[in-house]
Amino acid sequence: MTHWQQALSARGASFDGSVVSGFGDPAAELVAARDAAVLCDLAPVAALHIAGPDAEAFLQGQFTNDVSALAPGATQYSAWCSPKGRVLANFLLRRIEPASFELLLPAPLLAPIRKRLGMFVLRANVALDDASAASVRIGIAGPAARQAVEALGGSAPAVHRSTAFPGGTLFQVPGARFVALVEPGSAAPCWDRLAERARPAGFECWRWLTIRAGVPVILPATQDQFIPQAINLDALAGVSFQKGCYTGQEIVARTQYLGRLKERTVLAHAEASTIAPGTRLFSSSFGDQPCGSLLNAASAPGGGTDLLAVCQVAALASGDLRLGAADGAPLSLLPLPYELPASSGAARVHRSTLNRP
């Protein structure tokens, strides 16, 4: 156990490997995530530091969003694609200083993304370093999260903006969620201040709140399969269609302007449990052929599982989506918390279907 894990254990945390599974009552923690505020250790979220005189130009030529437009202290969603325009990783990009950036992404992806991204550095004056140990990442989320973070001093920042507090930095992401990046030595007292207003909870609560925010997380099982629009990154302001070239840009732009988007990410509920990323979706209109893939799933308050899945737009009209097999558990579509951008072709026809209750 690390020093921080020992500190959490002393405060009642239980672990599944290195991930906090809960603080004694996972069901009550999920209810608090829905109705009040929770406090989560974000160890499964790693930090990749990218810095150097050429960092901005390098990232601008790799990522889907407009890195040059990102101000110091601000964050944005973005992605890195293969030359075929398929998402290898999506993440939150934070600009620390003019020549210093940080990616927050799933821990299993950090090492392979760092290695593969490093192959494109060539003569650029850029360094890529695992910065996960430099901070403790704490999530505060739920309807009362804004009031809870006031315990750190000052007012809560706006979405994709940050504020400093003694020992760390706080920023807000969509879905009433805040992330505190805390110096390791300040983590325990910071946690205790926040715990006065937010209930300590397992990482499953953070995963559920991320899903309900409609924010997908590409994991190893779903890498290199979907273009950014299929995982709704355009709706999350994670793609710039005005910037110059980047890896995979030709495919992404062609899909956007020719209106050939055949897949979208949906929010749904299933009376099932333990659903793995990559599980296929089926529809009566597609017969024995899968019509989509699950991205992320988490236990929902009150039972069952909420999930995000990429689905063929043509399959949504049937209203009959199944999980894992043609006779698998049925999915109930839930409304996304944002509007999908208008587009031409089939995607426009079924836009209302994607957002129906």
C-alpha cells in the first residue's frame, strides 16, 4: 500500500486491488452520488505531463481539439486518433503553463499512449513524462458538489476552468463534477475538509456520474474502433473542425461534412450487472449481426446498470436493443444530458431518437 492508500484505509476505505471499492455501504454511496455529493479517490485516472518549447505545436498536430486556443489554467476534452481517424484515447487536456500540458486518461492507457505518442516527437523539443505520482487526484461530484468544494476556500470554478487553493488546483468538468489535483503532502487534510460536506465513496460512483454526464472513456477493449463523432466528442466540444491538420483529421472531417455518420453513443439502462467494455449490442432490425458496442458501464442507484454504448443509428428506430446477444437483457434508452449537433444524412433523421426519454 502507498502512503495515500494507507491514509484512505484509515478513513474506512476498502480496496479492489489499487482501486477504492467503497467506504462500507456502496449502495448508500450511489444514492449520495445521485442526490447529494460524493468524494472519490481518482487513482484509476493517470496523468501524462507533456512539456517543452514545441509542446503546443506538437499537440496541435496530434489531437482533435484546438490546443492553441486553450488558455493556461483551462481544460478541454480531446482525443488522439489513428491515421484512419479511430480514437486511440480520449482524455481531459489541461494547460498548466504556455509550454506545459497534462493529460488525464485511464491508467491502463498511459504507458502505451506515452510510448506511441513519443514515436512522433522526432526533432521536436518535447518531453513526455508520467506525472501520476506528482499529485493525488480527488473527485467531488453530485448535485451538491459545488457547495462541497467551497470547503477548499473560494468559489467553485466554471466548467473547464480552474482555481488554485492551498496545496492544489481545482477544476470543473461537465456533469456537476470537480477534480482536485493535490500535492501528496496536502492530500489527507484536503480529503478531511471535503469529507465534512461530501460522502466518501468508491470509484464506481465517479464512473456512474461520468456515464450520466454522457462522457465516454475509451479503454483498451474499445481502442481504435470509433471516430470521435461516434463517441459524441463533437457534442462535448472535443473536436475542432476549424483547426489545421492532425492525425486522422481527413477521415474525421470527411465524415462531418459529407454527413456519413452511422453511429452515435447512447445512454441506457439495463437490469444486468458486470458488463464488460466491448460487449456487443443487438437489435431485431439487425438480426444476428451486432449493431453496437458497450463503452462504459457502472452500477446505478436502485439497482441495475447504466451504460454508454456506440450504436448504429439505423438500429435505434426499432426500439429493441439487447445486450450481449439477440435474446440478451433489453436496454432502456435514457436522454443524453446534451444536444447532439445537427448533421446531414441518417444522423439527422434519428437525432430525436437519440435524445428520447
